[in-house]
Amino acid sequence: MANVKLYNQGFQEIGTVDLAPEVFEVEVQPELLHLVVRAQLAAKRAGTHSVKTRAFVRGGGRKPWRQKGTGRARAGSTRSPLWRGGAVVHGPQPRDYTFKVNRKVRQLAMRMALSAKLGDDQLVLVDAITFPEVKTKQMVKVVSDFGLRKALIVLPDSDNNLELSARNIPGIKVIRQDMLNVYDVLLYDHVIMFKDAALKVQERLGYGIR
């Protein structure tokens, strides 16, 4: 059983939470994390890069000079890749960079990422962070109390006041628990997760609420 300290908004310890060891105490395999992160980043690539081959360069239909007798090398088109203004050889063409990673592998990688953060004392559980209005100053105080510089805050559900209050703070990202991904968990130094978000995440990964 993973017994994790629970803090309030002012970073005061108010209790503990028992989390599923199958989610938060998993042996980390770096090669599997690398695979899932690479797949996630590949899926973000637009793949719209393109250059013109000989088939797409305008002009060049007329043979520039006769085949023999000029003393010059043979040439059939002014759009040859050897010519200025010509085509490009083996240049990039539009393509899809995505590749499939099985759902169970992605889930295992998420459990590993969360386990790594918990093992390094970089996963902090909070009961709640609530703001009566949108105010960046309030979020700055919370960040200061927790001693954060680069952190991912995971909410159980959307919270407009909190999300907008954190929007302009460098190094702070706020997401819902259903948007949690391996890349963000590993990218940020700390993960601040609401208690309800942690319970929902472990339930979504196949383990009931403890």
C-alpha cells in the first residue's frame, strides 16, 4: 500500500491517503517510458513538410539544346536537380509520423511515470486548491508556499478560476486528470495532484478507489 501525505492549500500536512501500489509503486523501465514518449511526440508532428520533385516544378518541358554536337553535357530539362531552379532529390514529402503503442503499454508507462515521481518525492497530493475569483496573485502564493518552479497541477475536473489564475505563471501547467499523459508527468519537476484526481487516475488505470 502506497501511503502518501496529504496537504492543504497552504502546504500544511492534514493526513495521509492510501493509493494502489499497482499504480504508484511500479518498477520503472526507462526503455518503455522512452517508447511511449516518442510515440506521443511523433503524434504531435504535423508532417506537412514538402518539396517539389521533377513532376511538380513548373517549366522545363523543352529540351534546352540538341542532344549532340554542342560540346556540352546532355540535358533533357532545365528543371533537373542539377540545375539552378530545378527540383529536389529525395526531399521530404507529407507523411504521418504516428505509430501505434498498445493501450496496456501506455497504461503501464503512466503507472511507471507516476511511480517515478512518487519515488523521487516529486508527487504531492493536495486536498483542494480553491479560489473565489480569477487572481494570478493567489496562485503565485500557492506556488511559493509549495516551493515550486516547474510543476504540473492535476485537477479532478475543470476549475475555471484556478486554470485562469495559473495561466500566466511560467513553468506552471494545469490539466484535468483525464488529460494526464506520460510526457507531461516526466517533463515537469513536480506533479501536484488533487486527492480526487489521484483516485480517479488509479481507477481509470484499472484499480478501484482505496
